[in-house]
Amino acid sequence: MMTIARRQSKPVWVGAVQVGGDAPIVVQSMTNTNTADTQATLRQTYELAELGCEIIRVAVPDRHAAAALPEIVSHSPI
């Protein structure tokens, strides 16, 4: 088995998940829903979490999407 050396990086915390440093590789993804549609975004967030995602990003292109963030964050499994 071949081992690949990872370059050294500074650890950064995203909530309770460490990225970089000596942390294991983190599974992450991004939703492709309209973030203003909270139900669709939460549905996709739950699906991604069930698949093992540890970090999920969402796009916030406008005020409507920004206004949906508190509800999404409060109900997100991650």
C-alpha cells in the first residue's frame, strides 16, 4: 500500500469539526437547492448527513437566502 504524505496546514474549526492540521480528511458537500427554500435545503442537508457528510455548505446569493439561514441552521443535523 502506498502512503502519500500530507502537507502541514494549520487547523481550523468549522463548528465542532476540525479541518487541517493533523485531523482526518473531512467529508463535505454543498447543497444545490435554492437556499431560500428552507424545506428543500433541509431535506438535502439531511440526505447528505445520512451519507456521511460532516460539513455542508449553502449558497447565500441574496437577502431571501440570508433570511432563511436561521431556520436552516436551527434544524440542520450538522
